[in-house]
Amino acid sequence: MNELQAILTAFESSQKSGDISFLATVVKTQGSTYRRPGAKMLMTGTGQIVGTISAGCLENDVFEYTRQRMADGKPIVVTYDNTASEDILWGFGLGCNGVVQVLIERLENESTPNAIAFIKECLNNKHLGIIATVFASEGAVDLKLGSRLLLYPNSKIITDIEDANLTQSLIADAQAALVNQKSSVNNYQLPFGSAEVFIEVIQPPTPLVIFGAGYDAVPVAQFAEALGWQVTVVDCRANEATRARFPMTCEVILSRREILEKQVFIDTGTVTVVMTHNYLDDLEIMKTLLPSPARYIGVLGPKHRTEKLLQDLEGQGIVCTTEQLERLHSPVGIDIGAETPAEIAIAIIAEIQAVLKNHNGGFLRNRNQPIHQYDESNFNKLLVKVG
């Protein structure tokens, strides 16, 4: 279960028990910070905290705001400037040389638009979604802190933002975010003031299909499950005993190589790993995967084995395109000297994560640029004139 899923579970539990709950969201950062915009933390009236917005330095202070500053239930934004020398006096001592802005809201189950319910729907129905949240404004503008716009993939919109000009601009930017799948912080210049809005992309769980149900596939499924991925295990031996071997949250498909294409669904967001240890099974699986839109195809085994697979496929009239070969990763995994099944699983999951984030992997100490360099372009003061 990933952090967002854990927050949803905790919120549902607090609702059933009648406990009040608050949501803290990092809406803007500058410089070096541990968490990026979109990081969330749930807090309840009984003191339960789920999720993190820092390395553990800000959580208690943010929780105190829910007790001392939010009696009226209205949202607030708290700014932590870790670039100032006073940081040591405040007692945080983060040393990250960055600025973090955190929006804190009391969660109401009946509120409209309901961000928590929207996130839950995106995760359960496995679709993207966009949340645009106003977290700052200046001048004579009629905007409520925490007002937002929700955009569904089918273009359905729910909003409580009353400024028509801002709403139209947000719809355009939210639709763009739905396409490029990148969150951003935008500063909108209105006729009589300005507003800062965090446009957040809600991503559904990553679907991972593991072809092969041996004992070395178990840690791959476990690590993927820990990240909140949606895991499907395909056993080409159709062994009923396989189901008990994998985590309860995994879907297990008992199949035969001849009917794989009819039983396994793969779309553009799917990542796959082939680890059956059976050459003929792998050959049939590759016939399905290579023409598919799968984002990542990892094949366990030495490079010469995969080269033979491709040669045999070519002998059957199946010639791989350059685009298909770019999605093929063999030998699968990052080179970390892995030997045991658990170590190999870490290498596999790490490579998939790097591909999903468009990174090449490697030692961070050898990187001369910021770790989150992409944020410099996406999370900035983008000025958009409205009206």
C-alpha cells in the first residue's frame, strides 16, 4: 500500500469512528526540499498521523496548527523558510536550503468538490485526474483559500471557484496537465489581483504484470505491492498452488501460453516482467508483449538468450521495430551486483521506477544537477494573465 492509499484508508476509518481529520498538502517548494509539491499527510483529532511532508521535521509543527489555529475549520497555508538563519532558532534545523508551503484543511465528507473522494475514485477506477487548488491570492479578488477545480478524463468538471476568468484559464491548464501528466504551480494575474494555484496530477496505481510464478517472482511482487502498484501474476503452468504464494492483493491468472493474449490486458501504462524460466513460454509471451503498448518489457536472463528469442521470432515472421526494442530491457534490472532473488527483485523494481520517472539511474553522488531538476521548470512562478 502506498502513501496515498494509506491516507485514504485512514480517512475512511476516522469517518467511521466520528473522529475529525485534517489534510496537509505541500503546494509549493523552492530550492532543496525533502518532499515535492503533492506530498500529503493526514492527521486526526486523536493524534494519528499518516504520510509525511518532510523528513520528519515539520510533521509535529503542522499537527499543532490543527489544534491551535483551525478551530473555525478554515484552511490555512503555513510557510517554512529553511534558507533563513533563524531556522536553527525555530528548532527545525532542516539544512535543506529550501522553502516549503503547506496547505492544511479540515476534511469534510460532504464537501464539494471533495478532493479525497476524487482521489479515491481515480485510484479505484485506475484513471488520471487533475486537482487545481487555490492556495494564495492577492488584491481585490473573490477567492477562497482551498477552493478547487476537479477535472476528470472525460472532461467532467467540478469546481467551487467563482471567478469565471480564472476558471476558464484553469480548465485549459488542467486539460494540458492531463495530457502531459505533469503537475505545476501557476501564478494567475487577475484584473484586480492575482492567485497562486497548485495543479496536481493524480496518477492511478502502476499496473505490473509478472509472467512467471516461481519463488523469485515473489519478492518482485512484494516490493511492487509496497509501492502501491497493481500487481498481476501470470502462471503459464496453471498451478493452483500458486495463489497461496503471492500477497493477497495480487491478482493471479492461471493460464497456458497458447491463450495468454485472451487473458491478460495490457495498456500504455502497463509495465511487464518476463521470468518464467521456460524458453517456449517466453517465446509465446514475447509474441504478445512486443506488439502491445506496454511501457516497459523486462526479460530475465542473459542477453544472448533474449537475442535468440528475437531471432526465433524473426524466423516466424515477427520483426521488431526500433520503438519496440527501446521498450525492451534485457537483462532486466539495474546493475547492483544482485545475486539473491530479493536482490534481483530490488534491481528490477528500481529499473522500472527509473523508466517511469524518465531517469537513467546511477549514483546520485555523480550527479552535478539537482535531484529533482524537472521541478525547476514545472514548479515555478508561471505567470498567466487572465481577463
